[in-house]
Amino acid sequence: MVLPDFTFHVEAQEGRVRAGRLGSPHGEILTPIFAPVGTQATVKAVSPAQLADLGAGLILANTYHLYLRPGDDLIVEMGGLHSFMNWPGPILTDSGGFQVFSLAENRRVDDDGVTFKSHLDGSTHRLTPEKTIGIQENLGADIIMAFDECAEPYDRPYNELALERTHAWAERCLQAKTRKDQALFGIVQGGIFPDLRARSAEFISNLGFPGHAIGGLSVGETKAEMHAMLEVVDKILPEGKPRYLMGVGTPEDLVNGISRGIDIFDSVLPTRLARHNAAFTRYGDRLNLVNATFSRDPRPIDQQCPCYTCSNFSRAYIRHLIAAKEMLSATLLSIHNLSVLIQLVHDIRNAILEGKFREFSDSFFAQKKEIAKDDVET
Amino acid sequence: MVLPDFTFHVEAQEGRVRAGRLGSPHGEILTPIFAPVGTQATVKAVSPAQLADLGAGLILANTYHLYLRPGDDLIVEMGGLHSFMNWPGPILTDSGGFQVFSLAENRRVDDDGVTFKSHLDGSTHRLTPEKTIGIQENLGADIIMAFDECAEPYDRPYNELALERTHAWAERCLQAKTRKDQALFGIVQGGIFPDLRARSAEFISNLGFPGHAIGGLSVGETKAEMHAMLEVVDKILPEGKPRYLMGVGTPEDLVNGISRGIDIFDSVLPTRLARHNAAFTRYGDRLNLVNATFSRDPRPIDQQCPCYTCSNFSRAYIRHLIAAKEMLSATLLSIHNLSVLIQLVHDIRNAILEGKFREFSDSFFAQKKEIAKDDVET
């Protein structure tokens, strides 16, 4: 068996912005890329065939959720996550770190790991670096993540403590890893503190991971703070390896992240908004389709959008589905919202390959400003 | 403009069983056929693209529901039902008769029509034969239905009264109809009373409708009673016109209906069962996928089934989706259940064309018996 090659080839670079190809056992990942989130081994309301149709190239799934239900032992017995959820392309699993800190109850952290109660049934569980790597090896994603402690972004003492743990846990994750066909990415933490972020980026970079993630952002800090942290980290992380900004986000966030050296993004936002009846537009404005304004509107959500939803359905129809509580509304809005981000990143990739990212970005923010002047909903 | 030809061509006949082609403005309807129900202008949890993939050839929508929400005036403004719901193939709308009697509140029937309160908001509405034809002309389906009164099947005095109204309303519907590009079908009523069914079939047959429906069945009577009514009606209705058994049903019902001269079926059963986690098998047995038996079952619902769900997903995965309350379970089960009926009717059609319906039917019931002996869930 030829071992998979996780090498990251930078195809085009424009300052800190780059387009690349990351090898994986389930196909090349073309960057920059936006990964739809399939928390419980399904991208909510969307089938794998629909995901493939809209051009998804990487899917994320959640270790915390799948460990609790249906259990990683069941998934490995069913042939691993790709087979279980019928996604033949690349998958990334997070480590469960973020969910333990955002979802689980009665959390007790010590230097060895975290004990917590399941948000599902209150049962007690313990995650350690070794345990999360074991779970992720059972799940079998192409990219797996180190276990980290996600501190509240403005709490300096907590961030200092959490950083030490995150670093020690990163080393233990590398030690614990046994599968050769998965790439383990390290995670940089440090809240909104530039010196902590720099220290973390240096420490994590030196461990030799094939890729790096920036965690603990998009959790309540300002956009300016997020950008400042990306700039600190971007200077330190090695250029030849992919950079993943976890849990981000909006069209604007993607353009801003890519311009600060980011290659990979994921977020539940497009599918979550869809279940709350909201549609992205290309420039980040949102239409809430439950609004009576749309009840007799024959136009698609976005006349420029090539997605299945915009090619075939009116705002009036989607509003009817919402009013009638029909599940198809969540499906159609999820397809559209995911398509907006996937198309945007796809167009950005092409712009980078043509050496035109700066033009693309200038035009994006100019149009965004233009639209903000109008009332997009009328 | 060439007027659409609603002629029914019988391609093959074996006793009372036949395979045919019914012309319509949105394409030929190959019979026998099973029509998925899109009550509120959407087949619940399934997109039009998925419906087309699974070979749906005719879709039903409900006049009562669409009149109340979003309103037929809105739908006609949006270009009609085909355009509104993005279904390019043939559509059939019922008259609202059945829903007025099963769903609406504070119903008052008189010889002219029915006054009722909306089940949505309690507002008062009135449907008459003329009104329902007007609504159905706004919706613009290919096949529309006469307004009828659905009596409780065992109540003889009520059925006698309702039959007179249904017959008078059928004549008024024919009078009220103005569009030339829709076929209006008459409906035979009469509860479980052979003489009333015969009287109704004779009366309705003589009005010159291009197709006939049998209403008021599958509403609580026994299968034997349903079959007896079909046999009475089948002898009287003209052979050269299509026969539609409303609101039926299960794989077994389809085989039994076709063997008694029925060409068209519809039922919410496959999609309703799906939302209650139940899967049809080919021979009518049902698997409830919420059952823990399936949690580690790597097999598809049905190894013989060619549908998207069975080609790609295990029982274990579907059970996980149900346990995790993921919408995809309803979509995957709806696709499978619809596919079972559509494939069954498709195979029956081919058997009829080859002169082998009797063999098909014998084999179907033999296998059904065989399976009933085993425990299909183990």
C-alpha cells in the first residue's frame, strides 16, 4: 500500500494569500476551501448527493457528538465514518475539545484531561489526548485534530493555564497517534492576547504537524481582535503547511481570513441560519424568508446564484414552505447557504490562481458597501 | 395552440387488468401509476429533483390546503402550481371534498356547498362545486377532481343523501369548468353499499368525464369491503377511461387494486410512515428503524431495492439519524418508501405489457406469505 501523501502544494501565492492542493486518502483538497459541518455524521437537512452536487470538497464531523452517539466503536464496525455517512470525499474530525467546553455539563479539567457529563443523558465521560486520538482513529477521517482547551477569550490567567495544557496535550496527541493514513493537525490557542498567540504558534509549529489550526476564535471577540490574532499567527506558522481557521463563517470572514493566510474554514452558520429561515447573499447580507415581504416575490433568493435552490424556486415558494412548516425549506435554504460559501471560496481560488485576489477582495468589499446602502430586502 | 389530448390508450389488457398511457399537457402518464402526495405543494421531505430521480410520473396536491395557504390567487400569480413547486411533470389536484370532511372544523353542508372553519386559523370559508373548480383552474393541475361529499362508509342514510349531492355537484363541476387544458374526473361514492356504488358508477359514467375516481374507500372499511366495491364499480365504469382509486396505499393494495381494473393510485402513507421511522419492504412488511435491533445492522433496508437510500445507507446509519433527530432520516425513508411503490407499479406495468400480470400477482402473494412466516426484522 502506498501511504497517502498529505503534502501541501502551494500552486499560486499573492503575498500571504495562497491557493493550494492538500493530498488525502479520499482525494485532493483544493484550498482555500470551506467545509460544511456534519455534526452528527450528517450535514443537517442535506443528503450526500446534494452536497456533492453543490461542490463540497471537505466535510467536518464532530468527535464529541459521535463518541456519545452512536459511539465510535459502532462507526468503526460499520467501516468507518466515510462508509457510515456515505461521504466518499475527504473528512475532517475535530477533537471534541470545543464541545466539551461549550456543550458538556459538570466539566472538571485537570492536567491529564477532562471529565464531563453528556449533554444527552447526564452520563459521565472522560476525554484525554490519548482517548480523543483513539476515537478519531476509529472514526477514520482524513484530517484529525489535537485535543485542546478552549478558554474564554478575554480571561488572561485562564488562557495562560489553558495554553500550557493545550501544548502538553498536543505532544501527547502526536505520541498517541498510530494510523499512518490520517493527518493530525495541531491547534494554536491564546485567546485575544498577541503574546500568547505568538507563543502558541511557535510551540505548535515546532512539533512538526502537517497542518495547523487556529482555535478559540469566532467565540465572542471582535472582528478586529480576530484579524489581529490571525496576523500574529500567520507570521509564525510555516508557509508550506495548510492553515485552518476553526468555526468561521460568513462570506466576509472568508475573504478576510484568506487575505490573512488561511486555507481551510468550517462553520455551522450556513445550515443553522437555514433552519432559522435565513438566506445568505453573496456579500453577507441576509434575507429572512419568513418575512411577509417575500410572500409574492417571484425572484430566486439571489438571481446570480447557480445553486439548485436559486435555479428552481422563488422566494414566494420558500416562504410558503416556511409558513407551512415543510422540511423542504431547511433543505433548500441549506443548499443555498452552503453554495454561497462554496462558490465564493471557489471564485477566490480562481482569482488567486490568476493573480487577481487583491482585485477580487477590493471588488467584494466595494459591492458589500454598495448593497449595504440599499435595502436588500425590497 | 394544439389542445392537449387526454385520450387514454390501453396498450395491453389481461382480463380487467390493463397498462395504458394517458396524455396530459405536462407529459404522458404511464399507467398503472402511483402518485406521491404533495399536500402543501411539496412532497414532504423530498425535493423535486429527488422525486424525478426515483421515477415519479404524477404528483398529487391538495386544493383544500393550497386554497387556505398560500392561496390559489398567489399560486396563479406565481405562474401556477407546476412553476410554483417546480414540478415539470403531470399534477393532479383533489377537489378539497375529502379534507373538508376530515380536517375542517364546524362543518355545515347544504345542497349548494359546504361552509367550514379553517383548521389553521378558524376563519370561515365556503366551498361549492363552482368554487373548487375555480380554485383548481387557478392551481392549473393537469387532472382536476369533482367536488364530492365523503360520508361515513357504514352510514346508509347519510350515504344515500350524500350520493345525491355528489351527483348534483358533479354536474355543476362540469358546467363550471372553463379551462380546456385540464381533465376533470368524476368521483363515484356510495360507502360500502353495493347498490349505491352501482347507482353512483352508472350516474357518473353517463356524465362523460374523461376519467373516473373511486372515493370514500380506505377510510375504515375492511379490505374485503373495499375489494367488493371495486368489483361492483369496475363492471360499470367504461373501459376506455382511466380509473383512479383515491387515497390507497400499501404494496398489497396496489396489486389488489390493479387486479380490479384500477389505473391510478395516490397515498400519503409512504411519506407519513417515513416521518414515523417506518420503512416499507416490497411485500408490505414494515421495519421500524427506531428499533435497537437495527443499531449495528450494516445492511440496507432492502438489499433488492435500487433506490438512493438502499444503494448508499445502512439500517444502522438510518437508525442513528432517527436517534439523533436528524431530518435526513425522513428524507431517506421517504425516498425509499416512495421508491418501493413506484418500482412495484413499474414492474407490474412491465408484467402487464408482457402478458404476465397473473404470474406477477401470484408470485407477489406467495412471497408475501413466505416473508410473513419469517420474522423480517431479524
